[in-house]
Amino acid sequence: MSDGPKHVGFILDGNRRYARRLAMQPWKGHDAGLEKVKKVLKWCKELDINEVTLYSLSMQNLKRSKGEVDYLMRLFLKAFKDLKESDDPDKERTRVRVIGRLALLPEAVRREARELMEKTRDNEPYTLNIAAAYGGREEVTDAVKEIASLVKGGELAPEEIDVPVITDHLYLQSEPDMIVRTSGEYRTSNFLVWQSWYSEWFFPKKFWPEIEQEDLVAMVEEFKKRERRFGK
């Protein structure tokens, strides 16, 4: 038996298919997805989960139609402003980080993200990581480039490169205990490829906007039953 998870990652999959089921424009499903995020964050706190990482926009998602990408960018602006200006009493207890190749996002979105991160940087005990313009392989690639630059500059010897050194140069150093990918797809889709080496994965069939509190509770209870041996 395991203790409950302290860090949970979510791959927010199925928003567009949810919208199509309701005969809506596909990207309108992202509105429902954002509303579900707010509820899931509340449920996580009730379950004593103090860190959440949301896979909200992948590198591949940026290749979608301009109309959909622009719509997503407006949602990011709204979400970042809401988090910054919220009167939720837990706001002062949550640190927010936006991770990924942020240079690929519009300047207005980057500005809101920077202001949000600066405003919440000392908050605790909760952490919310929002992965935007994110890819796990790209994260490792960027870390390797930083390390190569240090080696080239004589600040780091090649023989000093080890797992902790690589980890220190990633966007995200913490490792999720549990990762949930909704919509019934059984792919990891380039999410936290380094950090998820011993995460427990869950693949509920519901689309992201359909996830309910009892679904999350059931997955946490299943997590507790799993024996996490870490190869031992």
C-alpha cells in the first residue's frame, strides 16, 4: 500500500471531442475544459495533493488551425488574469509556474505569465505548474543545450554531468507520483518524459470536461493500493 499522491500530472485530453458530442464548435470544448480545471484543483487540495501539473498546450497543439490556437491564447490570458486577481483564499497559498518554450507564445500571454509567476513565487504549500508550448523531448533538449554551454565555457566538466545536473536544468524538477490522461487514449504524448520515469499512470475513458470528483477519488484510492517498488 502507498500513501496518497502528493504531485499529480494531468493530460487534459478530449475537449474537442466533448464539444463535437454536444454539436458545438470543436474548440468551444476548451471553455468546458478550463471550468473543469478549476474544480479539479479544488478536489486535489481536498485530497491533500499539494502539486499539480497541467499539460494544457503541447508543441504539437501549436500546429492546429490559427483560429483554434488564437482561441486558446485568449483562454490562457483569461486564466492567468483570473489566477492573479482571484479572491479565492487559497490564492495566497498557491505558487503558479508556467513551463515550456514560452517564447512561442504571444507577448501578451508571456507578460501575464511572468506577472503571475512573480506575484505567486513565494506562496506555499501548493504548486500549480501549467505546461504551455511544452514538450518533454524539447525540455530535455533545452536542458542539454544549457549544459553544453556550461561545458563549453569551462564551468562544468563532462564527467560531472549526471542525473541531478540534468534535472537541475529542466523546466520542472519535481516528479509526479501519478499521471492521469483522460479520454481513453493510451499515449503519454511527450509529457514529462524525464520526470515520469516511475509515475503511476491512469487512463480514464471520460473526456477531460466529464471528469468528476468521484473519478479522481477512485484513482487516488487505486494509487494507494499499488506497490511502488521503484525497481527494487
